[in-house]
Amino acid sequence: MRTSIVSAAVLALGLGCLSTGPAAAKPAAEELPAAPALSGFSVLPADTFVPGSEPSGAFLDGRTTPAYPGQPVQGFSGVHAAGDGTWLAMSDNGFGNKANSRDFLLAVHRIAPDLDGGETQVLDTMHLSDPEGHIPWDIWRDGGCEAAGDLPAGYECPVPDRVLTGGDFDLESMQVAEDGTLWFGEEFGPYLLHTDAEGRLLEAPIKLPGVTSPSDPDPEAPAANLANSKGFEGMAIAPNSRTLYPMLEGATDEDKTAGLAADRRIYEVTLGAGSTATTFTREYLRYRMEAADHNVGDFIAINAHEFLVIERDDTQGTEADFKRIYLVDTRDRDRDGYVDKRELVDLMDVADPQGLASEDGTYRMPYFTIEDLEILDENTIAVLNDNNYRATGGRGEDVVDVTEFATIDLPEDLRVDHRLLPGAVEGRQGGTHGPSRPGETPAHSATAAVSWVDSMVLPE
């Protein structure tokens, strides 16, 4: 049996023995740039397809045959650096919505960007599936297609195999836990999905209590109180791998009614261990957007109480305006009821001293969706856009959007917990025990999890 892409890329996620060691040492203070500066750049061409994959795009408007000869490698909404030059990159639901993405297979790819200004290569692809039937309703490739009444002429339902598609879930965030399993945040529910290293679902989808999207696939879901495509856009994992922090892209109806349309909720999820189930604690923090119509692009942890978030507007191309990364502190030092935030990077104004991606010395990321963040070391981050294949407009009205992969050196050191750095040899708990095999329970108790409230208490 072939090695899973998670096992192959697990080298520097603190989950396996192939690690190449910690990330490169940070530069001396005098070597830091005066402002955020582009240090690496790579492009994945738009028309990149999984080799030997089945056709897709049969449900796009006006089709009589599938639009594409295979499965496009696109829509990256979550990434993880492996520390050896390869990355895990997660595609979202496919072609933009539930109805037109039913033949797009949910996937995680292993990629290798040439950050000297070259192309990004796709090394392997893993598809998500539910072979044990944890999902309690019909999915597209097992009952859903047969029950559909709007199949395109000539389309034949696939042989039931319980592979998951963009008609089932809309993946928007991904984290790798200490035991080698994967956690996905998605928007249709919104739900959390938990898979093994081969992408096989380990338990039923975990629903966010009290919040429902109009696209929730559960036929018994309550009335919607969250707009479509505003579910879990970003999702951080605690350094000790015991807690997830999924963040909504949009405001709930309750917050809108209360005059809090600029609020975005950051939830706390305690990961299960042994017989203890993974649970939402019902605690959440509030992040205030700079404008109510802004969206969250991604949300990742730096340490137990500091995070990075992408906040962006809905403009693109020559109209692109607000695309920024903020440093967030959940301790709420000013006690205003919101997490603290300060601007870290303006993605429309990044110095490009090497001319890797610009002719005028300034790199701009003018895309409608910028949805990927990763930490490389104390003062280097990576940022990628979701190209919404086959969208146009980022680099020209008729130019098909590519996936741009940018690394940015910061003018300051972040206080990064070493367990979140690529190449960390030990598990995220920092112990000496070895990593669990995929599907095994981590060697810790859920009752020992760091408290959400405790994480906000200022140290003495």
C-alpha cells in the first residue's frame, strides 16, 4: 500500500521520525527588514490537474459534457509546511457552491514550491472518504446522486465508493494533530471533520452547536442563522495539540441583530481522548473586523494566546484595496471584550527587493480570496491565495487566476511556540513519547487541556 501524503509530508510536523530538524535559525536583529519583504515566490499554474483523475465540472452552468479532463488542483484554503521543502495543501469544495461541485473530489495535495520564482509542483494527492459510514445522511457518491433530480444529460452516477465531494462539504481549514490525524473546518454545517492520515473519516461530523448554514446537508438541521459560505474559514490548533480554535468567516444572525455585524466568533473545541468525545466548550471570543463586510481568510496560532488572522475585503485586481494580516492577542489587555489586534502585514504593499514577483519593487496580492497562512520561523510567514478555479481578475480582467505562493520576512520576531514550527522533532505536547500511529489516541487526558480562560490570563 502506498504511503499516505500525510506520512510522506509528516517530516517536520512533529509527527514522525523523518524530520530534517528545526526551522532555520532566525536572522540577527540587524538583519531583519525594515518592513515586510518578499523572500520567496512560486506559482502553481491554473490548469494543473491530478494525473489520471476523473473528469470534473459536469455541473457547471450550460454543460453537456464535463468541463475539465480531470480534477483541478486548486482552491487552496489550508496549508502546512513539512520542513523539507514540501507542503500539504487542502483544496476547498471545488467550483464555488454545493450544486456545481458534486463531481469535485475533496483533496489534500503534497506540493513543492520553487520559491526562487519558479513553479509549484504537485507530488501526490489524497482524497477524503467515509468508508465506515460515519456520516448519517446520504452523500453524493453513495445515495445522493441516485436521489438527485437534476443530473446533466448523459451524466452517470459514480459507483458508490463513499469518496467525499464538494457537494457534501466545503473544506476551508485544516490542522494536523499530534497523533497524525487531520482536522478540517468546513462551511456547509458548519462542521468539524476528523480523518486519519489517509483521509478516511474517523467519526461523524461534529456540528457547531446553535449555528446552522442554509447549506447544511443534515436533513434534520434546524433553521439557518448564518449566511451561506460564512462558516469555519480559519482554524488554529493549540501548541499542545489539545484544542482547536475554529473562526467563523461571517457574523451570525444573532450578532447582526444585536448590532455586531463586524464581530467574528472564535470558538474553543477540546479534542477528545480515550472515551471522551471532542466537544465545543460553548466558549468563544470576539474579533472585530475593520468593516462589517470584511471576511476572514485564515486563522493560525503562534503560541497559546497569540494568533495571526487574514482580514480582507471582496475587491480584486486594480480595485483591490484591503488585504491585511493582523497579530491577535486573546488576552484582551484593554478589557474591551474583544481580542486585541494590530496590523502586521499589508499584502498590497510588500517590499520585493529581489524582484521575485514585481517590476517596481513592491509585491501586491490583489486577489478576491487570500486564504492560507503558515509560520516558517520566528520572522517568516507564508501566504497563498485561493484561485477559485477557473476565476479571473486578480492579475487582469481576462487572466485566469493562478495560485501564488509567497513567503514574507517580517521586521520583528514573533513569539512562536517551538511546537508550531516546521521541523519540530518532538510532539506538540513537548514530551519525550513517540508519535501515535494514525488513528491512535494521543497520550493525554482531555481534562488536562489548557483552559480557554486560563490562556487569556496575563502572566505574573
